[in-house]
Amino acid sequence: MADLAQRLAEPAAYGLEPAPVVGLFGLLLSVFALKAGLVPFQFWIPTAYRAAPPQVTALLAGATKKVGVYAIIRLSFTVFAGAEVGVELALPGMPIAGDSPLPFVGAALFVMATASILVGGIGAVGRDSLEGVFAYSSIGQVGFIAMPVAIATTATAPGLRKLAIGAALVYALNHTLAKGLLFLSVGTVRAATGTSRFADLGGLATRSPPLAISVFVASLALVGIPPLSGFFGKFLVFDAAARARAGLVLVVLLVGSLLTIAYTTRAWNLSFWGAQTDAVETATIDPVQVAVLAVLAATIVTVGVGFEPVYEFAEIAADAAVDTEGYVDAVAPQEANDLIDSSANGGDH
């Protein structure tokens, strides 16, 4: 990657034409958007999340999806940011211009993030089971992570770029904790009652208050209620959009937040509130599984209350993401090339 970054930053020295890089980067963006589950590449998520065991789904939703976003950030700012390709685009409420492929990435991510937030949120509201709600919620929530990345790729001010990347990282951390807890709770409920359908649930709060409280904390974290970790992630995303003066982005984020409130409230009320159903009355809830959920819920609270070191870590990571020259110097591809050339010519190495 360091070698690619050097060649794209100085195309004349290597006899390269940087314009085709935009199309090639589009192919890579499609691959990693599929990995992240961004619309229109979200088709695999609902089916895969229903078919996989809840423990596996917790890993997929909580951690694996973030790899796609990480790859987009890494390639965008480490490799392709130095290429010079004049760009002038115009999206409603989001001015885009620049001299690298990044504005193309920003435009694509803006569209995919917007569609993900809306499709995921609306889809979650209409599901009839816990895993259905949380599966579509994952589509919507990854849109909240991708949106600040889109802002970062179109930002001209270094401060705004770092703020937006930091916002994406903080939001990703909260989503990892909250969604991991929620999918593990699906496994706990299903193991105890034999079902996760709303029609067969109800009164779980009376049957197991610790389970209900843990799920409630994770739901509030997705909504973004202080002092939980989700509040800071959502605040930073809104702050980045406001600083970028992206009015349409703010509207999308607000609609997505309202949809999050709607589907988390509905899921919790139908599963944990009200009278106990027959399946809940006869349920045997594993205390060890509930203890794991309680630890995750406590972690969500701890990250929110002690947020300052988390934010400092996110700032360091954001600085590293945009420091292409520092990465190139650390990897020193020129020294590696010299070694290769020396080896090919029979020299000492």
C-alpha cells in the first residue's frame, strides 16, 4: 500500500495515468461495501443473520462488518488520497470537489449510507422477531458509520477530516458493543423460550430483570442516550455533518435516529413488557448467559462515563489514518525496492 501511495502521488515519475484509478477504486469500494452490508449490497444480511447461530451473528454484526469500513478508510486515505484527478460534483445539500479520487468515494458513500439508514430503519420497524429487527438495524447502523467517512472523504479542512473519521470509529465501537449484546440476547431468549417471535414473547422483564435491563441499555445505546457510549458516537456524527454544512445529511441522520427509537422501543415492549406468555412462564433462563450480557451492558456504560480516553484513542487512530507520508516513511517501500533490485542484480542484501 505504501508503494502504491508513492506511485499515485508521483505518477509522472513512474509513467502512470491516475485517471483509471477512480474506476479501479470503485471496484474495491463495491467489494468492501458488500463486506460492510451497505445498500445495495445488504441482500445477504437478513438471511445470513437468521440462519447463523446467535453467537456467530453477534460476531458478524459486532465485528466482522467493521472490517469493510476499515478497509474503505485505509485505502481511501492511505493509498488513493495522493492521486490527482480533478473532481467537481454536486449533490443536494453536500458540496463535493477536490483533486483526488476521494470525492468520488464520498459521493458513493453518501448515497449508500443514506439508503442504508433508511432501508435498515424502515425494514427493522416492520419485522416480527428480535433477530429480524436487529438484522435490519445492522444495515441502518452501518449507514451511520459510513456517513462520517463520506464526510471525511469530501472534507477539505484537515480538522474536519480527522473529526469525521474519529466519529466513525467511535460509532463503530458503540455498535460493536451494543449489537453484540443484542444478538447474544436473542440467543439467550431463544434458548430459554424456544422462540424469538414477538407473538410468542412478552413479560420477559418480570421473568428476568437483569436480562431486560441489559437489552434496555443496549437499545438506549443505539438510540444515543447519555451517558452511554452511543450518545458520544451519535453526537460526533451529527457534529461532523454540521461542521461540513451538509444539510441533507443532517436530515437523513435525524430520520434514521427517529427510526432507531421506533424499532428499539417496539422490540423491547413486545418482548419484555406486558403479561408473560406461556413460553416465557415455562422458560429456564441461563444465569451465565445473562451474566455475559450484564458485563457487556456495564461496558457500554463504562465507555460512556469514561469516554475521554476512548476519544483520545480515536483521535490518534484518525491522525494515523490520514498521515499517508508517515505510513510511507514507516514502511519505507523504497528501501524494499532497493533490496529487491540488489537481490536481482546479485548484490549483497
